[in-house]
Amino acid sequence: MDHRVAMLACIIMVLLPAIIAQTTEDPSNITQETPAKCCIPASQFTISKSSSSGVVRLDGPTEFRNSPIAVLEEAHEAHDYVNSRFAAYIIRRFINGYPEQHLRIIEDIEEETVLIIFPYEEKCVKGRAADYPFRADRCVKGYADFLGTSYIDDKALYANTWAIFIPDEPQFPTNGYLSMTVGRDSCIPHGSVFAGVAVGWEVKQHIVSTSGYYNYEEGIADPDAYFAVPDYCEEKPRKNGGAGRPEGRPDAERPSKGRKTD
């Protein structure tokens, strides 16, 4: 077996239990009534995320193309819907020996741009927000399908799992299967799984990824820790973004042929 295929197979086997856990429907849920779609009620909050991903790049530099990469990522996110801005501090660790990567990212919703800050290199890059996905959605999409309710511990915590299928069509640069689990009463995200093709961070790639969320806190205790821009960055986003567009609104329409999504 080709070593690249073998490595990818190992990555998928590591992630498979999480995929099965989020996509297998409990028989007791078959008669459950589908709950209403929900949104995190807080307009300002922070949340952390740990992700494990198996990636095969389909484009980009030749030396990286078609080579499986295993990535462990930790992100600490700030969601500020009052000022239409979002930010995160991200650490990436690559199992295949690539150097650890530290970066900050600040999104301006009104401009639909992001500022990527590399603090160790003192370098900043501006890009389109659509090309640099990094944050959790506030709301369950209106076209998501309900998979069921589950619980952990001795029924101490209940959660709803939703699934989205994005068809492999030219108008959808990212396509595949996404499931997300959120608190039944709070709508705070607990975990997500994605398998498919994604275009992000300037690279088209096959990806299988699972994420877990933790340390949710309402409010942003130290906004400057997330949104302050260092002096070595030439372009600084506005202190307050505009009203912007609604993010992840529950009434959004399902992706279908001939229709583009946000």
C-alpha cells in the first residue's frame, strides 16, 4: 500500500469513533419531535476549540500536494456580535514534523476580510474571510437535519446533533458532510465532524476533521487580547465593524443546485 494512503487510513481510523458517535442515531430518537433551530443567545462570548484533522492537499506547492498531513489545532475564539467582529488565537501542531505554527486572526464582517497575524515572525497578511474559516457558527443552519438527542454521564447533560450535506457542485467550493452537536437548552457547541473537500487557508484539500468545544464564557473579559493589532501590521481593521450581515441565521436556505451560500 502507498505510504500516503496508509497514513491517511490511519488518520481516518483515529477519527472514526468520533464520526460514528456523532452520526449514529439512537433508536429511541426515531419518534422524537424535531426541535426548533437555535442560536447562542449571548451577543458577546469566548469559546475554545480543539481539533484533530487528516488532510490531503489537492493544490498549492508541489512538495505538499497529495501528501497526507495530520494536524492538531487549538483555538481560542472571541465572538463580538455587538461590533460585528471576531478573532482567535490559534496554535497548530503537525504530526509529520512541520514546525508548530502560532497565529492570530481578526475578522471584519462588514468588509468580509480577515487580518492574519504571525506574532513570532512579526508578519501580517490580509485576505478574504471566505478563504480563512476559523470560527464556530452562532446558529444551527435552517437547512440542517436533526439526527437526535444524546446525553453524557448519568443524563447530566443533553445535546442535539444536526447534520448538513453540501453537494459536490461547482458553486460550492466546500462540499461534504458536516454534523454538529450543541447543548439542547443552551445551543452552545459541544463538537463537530466534517468529511469532504474544503477550500480554506488558500488550499483545496480533502479533509476529515473532528472538533470539541470547551470553556465557553459569556462576555469578552479582555477584548484587547483578541482584537488589538500590533504596530508592525500596516493595515488595521476598524475598532468597530459595521452592522454586517447575519451569521449562521436559522432561516438560511439549504444549499441546492444553482444557489450560492454565504
